[in-house]
Amino acid sequence: MPQHPLPYKELLSEILITEEQLQTRIAELGAQISQDYAGQDLLLICILRGGVMFLTDLMRAINIPHAIDFMAVSSYGVGARKSSGQVRITLDLTINIRDRNVLLVEDIVDSGGTIASVLDLLQSRQPKSLRVCTLLDKAKARVSDVPVDYAGFVIPNKFVFGYGLDLDEYYRDLPFIGVVDLDKFTPTET
Ligand code: IMP
Ligand code: MG
């Protein structure tokens, strides 16, 4: 049983991206994606659990027909703050992506290890196209060179939470992106 989590304000050092800034940018991304995929089939794949808030708002900002599916992955090496670059699928897709236009929807690309690994796997299933849409891009933290086709915000290399991103599974519900006060919270795993 985890300890009772603190109110988020006790772990927040600053709000990095406000709710209004998020929603404005997501509307822009949705418009861009709608234009880029106009007249084509589109399948959004969300990586659980961090991507869910972004997915549901992005869907409402996309004005062309699209389908969704989910997958979940976990990094090898439990407890490691840095992901090892190898992922294990804990929940697979239900839809066959062969010949589909797939857009992978992620909360954050950090080292890039997770996305690189997921892209390899999805590519082997022969989609018609495969692109990446991430809300947050910690560009300076990149280790694996992954193509990011759509990025909401390029952010500094700070540990953030809220709007899908968790601290030990809590605070995903916050409508903004906050920076963690590292004097009050020590990240243990991603
Ligand atoms: P990567 O494999 O290093 O790109 O890490 C991607 C995953 O690490 C994301 O899907 C998140 O689950 C997690 N992650 C990376 N940075 C943060 C952060 O600042 N806050 C919360 N989770 C993060
Ligand atoms: Mg996480």
C-alpha cells in the first residue's frame, strides 16, 4: 500500500505550462493533423497510461474521422529512473495496423528509448505510415535519435508531472504541467 500521497501543491516548484497554454497548443496540433491526414484513414495509438489526457483532448481537436487503440509498455529494469531503451509490451493493440496510417500519441519523449523501441515493433507490423506526436519533448535529454513529427512543447530537462504524467502513479489528473520540487520528491522510476 503506498503512503497517502501529498496534496500536489506540496510537490510543485512551478507551473511550467498552464491549462490554457496546453489547450491552445493542442487545438493547433489537432488542426495540423486534420490537415495533414485529410481524406486518409487515421489510427491514433496511445501509450498507456501517460498519454491518455493528451489523447482525449487531441481527439476532440481533430476534425477528421479517426480510430484509436491503446498499448502499454514497461521499461526493463524496474526502479531505474532512466529507461534502459528496451521495453516490454504489457498490453498489446487489438487492431491490426497493417496498411493503416498510424500516429503514435505520447505524453513525453525524454531519452527517446521508449519511442524508439515501440516504433521498431510497430514498423515490423507494416503500417502504411507511422508518425509520432508527443505533447512534451525533452529535446536536450535525447539519447536515441527518434523522429518526432509533431511536438506540443519543447521543454527543459526537468522532471515534470500532471496532465497524464505521474509521480508514482498519482497526479495524472492535474490540468497543467508542473515542475517537481526535487527537495520534496525523489523520482524513483519512469
Ligand atoms: P524515454 O524512454 O526516456 O524517452 O522516457 C519516456 C517515458 O519516461 C515517458 O513515457 C514517461 O513515462 C517517463 N518520463 C520521462 N520524463 C518524465 C518526467 O519528467 N515526468 C514524468 N515521467 C517522465
Ligand atoms: Mg511514467
